[in-house]
Amino acid sequence: MYDAALDGTLKAMWVCGEDMGQTDPNTNHVRKALGALDLFVVQELFMTETAKLRT
């Protein structure tokens, strides 16, 4: 899904209960891919590193 976001195939993502901006082994790749999305929604109880990416 990260490669699809980077090449423009994936336009939106809704994340719930996953802090992939911190826990994925290649965080730079994840952050770049999430930044390429047109719509990125993070649904969490507390502020996570992933939620901080687009604030």
C-alpha cells in the first residue's frame, strides 16, 4: 500500500489502532507514502506519531 500511495494509485487511507509511523521498520518510507495521500485519517484515543504526521 505504501508503494501504491507513492505512485498515486492509492489516494486515501483511514488508520485505526496502528501507529505505523513509528512501528514500521522503514519509517522514512512510510512517512513519505502517507504524505503523498490526498486524504489521510487517523482514528485513535491518544495522539500517536502517525497522527502527528499530517497535523
